[in-house]
Amino acid sequence: MSLDFILVLPEMLLLAGASALLIADLFVKSADRRASFFMAQGVLLVCAAATVLVMLGTTGQPVYAFHRLFVSDLMSSVLKLAACGAVSAALVYSRQYLLDRGLLRGEYLTLLLFALLGMMVMMSANSFLTVYLGLELLSLCLYAMVALNRDSAASTEAAMKYFVLGALASGMLLYGMSMIYGATGTLTLTEVAKQIANLSRDSTQHGFLVFGLVFMVSGIAFKLGVVPFHMWTPDVYHGAPTAVTLVI
């Protein structure tokens, strides 16, 4: 197996496990979704074990893959383990809440695993392109999870607002990245940092860089719900099920 694919082994196992859970849940008839729940926890355990193996194999040193789009180092491995633990705890805490309200479905478990996949991609991102892909995968899963209670008008309205404003934020973020690429000629994070350090304030590229950073910061602020870009948070946290706001 290529080194590139070894480094992304946790992500590949998580993707395969989430896809298998999506299909296996079709055959689960019990309302408590016990089999699906334990399968999701098993996928998280396997993903965490693969992360530890990759970390031990690289001895925590930065190793790049896919033409420096992806990096595996000690920080990313620790963050991935923490994310797996947090998602596992979220599953445990939210299970009974969703079960009491008839909202425990296989879609919730699958979307949560795919959201974790987006987080892990961002944690190992070494390029703005990889950051964008991971962030959008996470965001799309959250949009669907907010609308999990399909019979609630508040949840549906919150999901629609979240999606529209999230799409606006994604456009701003992507446009900002394109401006930074125009100023530096690269999307690799380390190379962008080097280009910025050597960039003259009087150059045309400096103006492009500042313009791009403004759009990027605005897009990220929308995603994080930072003031004054937090107009979507009241509806989402009020309209979505409590188990979903725990994840958000």
C-alpha cells in the first residue's frame, strides 16, 4: 500500500464504516437502534486505533501525502483521538434523548460519523483546498442534523436559515482563498506563510492578500457564529434537537 494511503488509513476506515452503517441500518428494525449504536461505537474505536498506529508509525514527525495536501503529525493525531472520544461521548449522551422523542435514526449516527470525517480532514489539512473540503463535509452534515426533527417547523426553518447563511459563508471563504492564491501563487499553508513573510507592503500582491484575508475571516466567523456573524445561532440552537446542538 502506498504511504499516502497509509497516512489516511483512519479516514478511509471511518468512511468505509459510516457507509457500511448506512446500509446495515436499513435492516435494523428495533426502535432503540442498539445494533446501529454499537456498530457506530465500533467504527469510532477502529478509527481511533488506526490513528494510534499511524502516529506510532510516523513517531509523531510531520509526514506529507497527496502532494502536500495532507499532513500527519503529532498534533493532528492527538486532535483526531480527542474528536473520536468527543463523538463517542456525544453518541452516549444523546441516545436516550433521541430515543425518548422518537428521533433516534440511522441517519443521525451516519451523519455524525461523516461530520467526524470532515473534522479529521481539517485536522490534517496542509492546504486551503483540504481545509475547505473538510469544512464543507462537516457543515453539510450539520445542516441535515439540524432538520432531523422533520415534523417540527422550527427545526425546518432553522435548517434552512443555517444552510443559506452557511452557503454564503462558504462562498466568501472560497473567494478569499482564491484571492490569497492570486497573491501568493500557492494554497499550501506553509508556503503561504513563507510568501507572506517575504511580501512587501507596497506591492500589489499585498492588497490582494489583505482583501482575501478579509473574506476568509468573514467566512470563518460565519461558520463559528462569531459576533457580528452570529445571526443564525439563535434559530439553530432553539429549533434543532438538543442532542444535535450538543454536537454543534
